[in-house]
Amino acid sequence: MPRTLPALLATLALASAPAASALTIDFEEFPNHGDVVTASQGVAIIADSAVDIAVVFDTENESDTFDPDLERGTGWAFGNLGPDAVLDNILILQENDAGCGDGTCDSPDDDGSRPAGSFSFLFEERFQYFQFDLVDVDDASEEFGTITFLVSPQGEGGGGPVEVAGFSFDQFPGLGQGVVYGNNSANHIDLGFVGLFDTVVIEMGGSGGVDNLAATVPEPDSAALMVLGLLILGISSRRRH
């Protein structure tokens, strides 16, 4: 076998590994500040709050608003995303249903009651890894926000969703990711591997919003193909010596 053939086979094996399945929900498909949201990227979104409305809040909106803490303004005051991070649209639980009858709330404003309510994200496929952004969470130790991952049993008679993992917002500063809460804060939370899930429930303990929900899972064949490529490279290397 020519010496270049093992390297070529290894390259092909590594290049043939399928990309990981991934989905990011960033709410940028909604054109208007205050648009009511019931689904995004094929994911159903259910709001459970006093008025049961999830709406888009444009953090780059420079018009008058009832909640300037949700706007970046001259820079985010706290958080690991840094003052200049541009988030654009985020998702909030609307404080009231006034002016929302046409599908766009005239005065988007998050519900600051404790607890404010929850978002449920119902994915059409299963994922294993998760990360997201939290905006304007004032004090997690008092607001008691949480995120819960569930999986729906497959097949007939599988029953309801089963909890896979759960975290409270006040755990996030201990992850070593520089999470800092406060008015006008913006933090990225990377939870890594949480188990196999198809539903995410985010309970907002008080004011705040979420953005850039990123769910991923490695394709089963990816690891096998990468191992094959590395084995071929290893065999080729040993034959040269």
C-alpha cells in the first residue's frame, strides 16, 4: 500500500464524520419589538405566567420603554458577556396583555413579580448539551429562577416527560464562567452535558429574559469515524518507523 494511501483514508474518514446536530433559538426572525412568540425554529414555546404571553424585546431598541434594564444602552452593567455584547431580540414574559391583541404588544415589558412564570421549549428532537443567555436577572438568590430538562418516553404507553436534570439560577455563579447578576446584566451560561432531553422549562423567578438557546447532540457515527481515522493514521505512522 502506498504510504500516502493511509493518510488519504484517514483524511476521508475524518472529513466524512457528520456534523453534530445543533439548534440555536435567537428570536431574530421576529421583525417587531413586542412580537408575541409561540414558536421559533420549529420549537413550540409555551408561556405560563399571569398573562401567558411570551414576547420579543429588542435590546437595541432606543425608544422609550417601561424597562430600560433590558436594553444594552451604553453598555451592560454586569455579567460575563461584557458591556458591548449585542443580543438584539430576547424573549420575555409580558407583564400585561394591554395592546397585545394584534400579535404585537405595544409596550413590551417583563414581569417582575416573584415568581414571574415560565417558558417551556418543546423540541422535535432530542439533545444532550445546552447553553443560553440570561438578561437582567437581578438577584438569583432571592428570585429562585430554575431551568429543568425533561425527556418524553418513546413508544406506546411511555407516559409523561421525565426529569433529566435541573439547576437553579443561583448555581450559575459557581460554574467558574464569571456570571454576575444585577440590574441590566447579561450572562452566558454553558451547562454542557445535561443528559438526553427534548423539553426545557425555564422558570423566571423575577424580572429578566432569555436568548441564544443552543441545544446540541453529537451524531452517533461521528465518534466512530474519527476513531477510525485516528487508527489509520496511527498504523501509517508505525509503519514508517
